[in-house]
Amino acid sequence: MADVLLVTCAALPDGETGGDLLVEELASRGVDAAWAAWDDAGVDWAAARLVLVRSTWDYESRREEFIAWADAVGPTLVNGAAAFAWNTDKAYLVDLGATDLPVVPTVVADEEGELAPAVATFAPAVVKPRVGAGGRGVVVFDGEPGGPAGLDESRLALGPWVVQPLVESVHTEGETSVFVLGGEAVSQVRKRPAGDEIRVHEEYGGRTDAVPLDDEAARLSVAAVRTAEDLLGVPLPYARADLMRLDDGRLALSELEITEPGLYLDVLPANAGAFADLVAHLLDAAPAASQA
């Protein structure tokens, strides 16, 4: 069994795009690593020194099962089951928004009857499933403030949902993602949607480009991770902060990915080395931590 298990889903046996780079970079640091699907009953998770979730992008339809698996792995799971339970429900944005952190305004709608007033508050509004990944189930509703905002429940994915304002800068500035490893911002990408689409994912025509690390984005991203650590009471060695520019000019958090943040290794191959450095550091620190 490898020292480190990089966790994926059955549909991606070799992990995220560029996942071979992670294994190679870890090997160059003397760390034996392998990819394993989280629901593979043949994997002995307890035999690994560290378990790191990377590309478990099928959890949205099996969230309870996924969290139960994470809880069973125990303390070798980096970031940990409690953080995953919080982060895989987008209602966590409400928790973050209640702090001093600038966050894209977010309202929870547990039932269909709560959707229309929430959408009308922000119209145009974006509605997302509370448990979702890859932009699936995201719908934009237009309309006059205070009115029905063109709400058509037949277009919605299954609830419950979160509702946010449509941040218009997604069409100009796009969305910024900053990778925070070991508490430090290490790299950044800019993601832009295609045409009238708001989803920046490649499967919807979006484009991702590496850009220099920006001081403002880096500060906010590190602050977001620290705030989440304070709320959860656990360290978060790896994270990705997704940021958008609000109409008032402020940069705000749109998502904080601490469960399975893709590293965009196709455009930022150096992230593999940075992630490998983090893993090597965690392995070095593990023996001392176990004796404390």
C-alpha cells in the first residue's frame, strides 16, 4: 500500500487532469502515492499514512455515503470529514457571510415556496443546488425586483437550493481562483465563461488561464481559509478560493473549496510541486503530532 492515497472517483481512475504529475512530484520527494476511488471496497485506507481527497466529483448524488466514508477514514484524512460535511453543502456560504469576510450574498431556500421571494430579492438571481458540483443544476432567473423574477420551477434541479445575485462581472472580469496550500496563497487562475453563459467550467465552453498572483486576491483567499478554520476548529492544509468582483467594486468570495478543489494542473503544472511539498511537510509533521 502506498504511503499516500490520492482519492478520486471510479469514473476518473487516474485522478484529475494532470494527476500523473502529482504522483511524479511526490515520488521525487521520496513519497509513494497512488490514486484510489473513495468507494472502492478493496482499498485499505487505514494502511496509508495520509489520505487526500482530490477528484471525488460524484459525491453530489451520494453525499451521505461520501461523508460516512470520510468519517470512517479517520485522522489520516487531510482536512477531514467534519470539514467535508460543512463544505459539501453550499449553505456554508451563509456561515461565512455572517463574519467580516466579503462573500457573495447567499440565501438558503429549503422549499419551493421560499424560492420566489429569494429570487425576487436579487433578480437577476442565480439558483444553485445546495449540494452540487461542476456547475450542474445552476439556473439564472431574470425579472423585476419584487416580482416573480421569471421563476419557472421546471428548470430547477432538485432542492434545497441557495440563491445569489447574478454578479455581472463574471462576463467581463470572470472568476478568479487562488490556491491556498499550507496557509499561503501559491498560485492563481482566471476563469471566463463563453457567450451568455455564467458557468466558467470547460464543459460549458469556459476557459481557464494562469495569471500572476494578485495581492488583493491572495489576501482575501488566505483570510477565507483562516475564517473557515476558526468556524470549524480544524486546520485546512489545502483549499481553493473562488472570487468575484461585486458591483460596488469589492472582491468577494463566491466559493471556498476545501473538499476536492481541482488544481488545474493543465494550466498550472507547478501546482503539482507545491501540493507535493505540502504533502511531504504533512508527512514529516505526522510522527511528532502522534506523540504529542
